[in-house]
Amino acid sequence: MLKDLLFEGKEMLLQNIQDPFKEIPGDLKLPFIGSSLEFATDVNKVIIKNLEKYGPIFKLRVMGYNVIALAGPDANKLILHDDQENFLSKKGWGFIIGDLFKEAIMLTDGEEHTRFRRIMQTAFHKMPMIGYLEVIMNEVNHFLDHEMAIKKDKLIVYPEMVRLTMKIAGKLFFGFEFSEKDLNAIVEITAASMWPIHLEIPFSPYQKGMEARRYLTKRYKERIKENRRNPGDDMFSQMCVAKSESGEMFSDQEIINQMIFLMLASHDTTTSTLTSILFETAKDSSWQEKMRAESIEFYEKGSLEYGRLKEFKTLGLVMNETLRLHPALVVMPRYVEKDFSFLGHQIPKGSRVAISTYATHIMPEIYPNPFLFDPNRFSEERAEHKKVPFSFIPFGAGKHICIGQYFAEMEIKIIISQFVRRFKWSIPKGYEIKYKPPLNAPTDGFPVRIERI
């Protein structure tokens, strides 16, 4: 442990007293600080400013480390479609969220990643997904009719969507309902991940995040014993009793690591996208009206079935365009395991690189008039996202593509289709949503004026 800390300390010191990438454009700025404060305020703004100034490859310093940012479909393919394990996720994410989400599936590579994915993937096969429909529908209907906090015709969207998606996740994946303390713990851990100094300084966000992790570790450890004695159908229970072909089982700590991350992953993309959909369709109410008409017609035709979800054509267009403009995962960092070149620049082993989802999604050569909310760009006739491979990556790609992508899309369609049947919503003219990283959470929670139909 001490040896690792000394190595990390030496590496960070070297990162801040030298520039190993003199031929690569960009500005590392001050030692240790670099662009960290800007990054913590608005990641996309930092990326776009540098992209416009330097082009699709540039360097910057974040949280004490020198990072090479790459942008565009070619970069996405190179980094994400990585059969040779040249770009490691574990070390890539490690300096940002390593201690907070230790050994989570997103922070694993190779056989370890395959092993975890093989078990967790069983929860997202077709048959379990069909079984989830009724649970999601019941939870959504009850929440929208009886629990959603509307005060004086005003709804604070983001925290209510968090409550709803976490209720669903608790029922389907954990086998119990999250307490207020559980929810606050994941909020503390997420906030800590963006704190530039990963030391447990008293009263700092990082210390609070690590305390929250210790609380969840203790809570889950107690549940593991019960799950092994009396397993249910939820993912948590199944991970507790799962065995490999050789009879090997997950250790308690391995299960805890995955479940802490799953608590985040089971709501982050979904909650962010739900909030952004309601924002974009509040600005352009014509799409709100189109989704409402489609949803009313959908449910008049018959009950919800898994095979019918593809009938939500308009809702699907709106969802994809929202994911283009507001991707939940704005950067994907990797650690370079083998020397490589990109656009004539040599990047050595041991470097840290990152690709920007948002930077690709607003490239005008792929998406004309890229800042315009235009769901029809995803229609069969235009299909702008299909013209260039790896130009639409809201869920990532390759081996590390989001394991719950289809679950998230299903959940979003059910929630929005039920929400739009019940409510009309609006925002003041000129209002623009402001996000805080890392999960596109609105700084003000996103208040809307809401009217029940």
C-alpha cells in the first residue's frame, strides 16, 4: 500500500514539473491546478474551447495529471473498439473515481471485466426485461399519481426523477427500497469524484464521499449474508449465489464494489436524460404535443408489451436527440498501455487519454446546425448518426458499452409516455439549464411550471 502511494506521489509530481507532450497542442497551465476548476464547473465548455482552438487532439492538465484529449469518430473507434487491450479503463478512471468506485465493472479490464459482465448481463437479457415491464409501470403510475412533489404548480424535476428511478432500481436490482440515507450516500460519493484533491481532508467533499462509501459497504455486507441464506430474483441476490463453471463465487468485497457502482449506474444516465428531455420539450412544446398524441394512441391500442416499445417512434427520436446534445457520460478516460499515433502525433505508453462524447455529437460535418434541437435528424430518412461509424456514442461502445443501455431506454420510454399523458410543463422564456458534472445534474434542480391534464 505504502509502495503504491509513493509511486502515485512520484508520478503526480513528474506530471506537474514537466511536459512530456511538447509536440501536442494545448496549454497545461499551472502545476496541479491546470484546468481542474473549469473542468469541475463545465467539462463540455473546456473541451469545446480547446477543440476550437487546437483541433481534435490537445493536451490539458486535470486533477494533477496531464491528459491528451481526442475528438471525433476516428478517435472514438480507436479508443473504444479496443480488441488488443491497449487502452485500459481501470487506470483511466482510476485517478478520477478509483477509490470511490473501487473495482466497479467500469474500472475493470480483460478477464476480470468479462467475468463481472457475464454475471451482471443476465439481468438485462430479454426474459428478465419482459418481467421488468410490469414493475416499472406500477412504480411509475403510483409515483406520478401519489408521490411526485408538486407544490403550487411547480416541480423541481431532477430530484424527483432521481427518487423515481432509484425506487425502480431498488425493487429490480437490489431487492429493497433505498432509504433517504442511501440516496444521500450516492450523492456524496458522486460529488466527491469531482473534488480535485483525493485526500480525506476533514470536512472536504472527498472525505464525505469516502464516509458514504464506508456506510454503503457496511449496509451491503449485512445484506449479503441474508441474500445467501434466502436469495431473491434481484441482481444483488443473484450475485451473492452466482458460481462460475469451476464453482468459484464472488467475494463479499467484489459484490459490494459492483453494487455501490450499480446504485449510481442504475439511475445516472436515465435521470439525466429524463431531465434533459423535459427541458428540450419545454423549450419546444410542439415535440411535447407530438409525444403526447403518440402516447395516448399507444395505450389506446392495448397494454404495454416489450415488443411494442419500438412503436414509440416520436419518443425515440426525442430521446436520441436529447442524448446527442446532453450525453450523460461526457468524457471517457483511458490509460495507454502501448505506444500509438493519432493524426501524426506519437503518444507513448503510460499516457492518459480521454475522448469527449459531446465534442463528436456537435461536429457540424456530421450533424448540420448541431446546436439546434432537431429530433428528425434521427429519422429513417435522414439518419445522420449512421452516416459515420462511431459518431453517436451516448452509451459508449466496444467492450465497455453500457451494460444497461436497453434497460435505460425502456425505462425512459415508459416514464416519459406516462408523464406526458398526465402533464403539460413549461419554463420561463430565455431559461437555460445549467449542469454540474459529472452526471449532468442541473445546478438548480430544473424547476418547471406544471399542469395536470
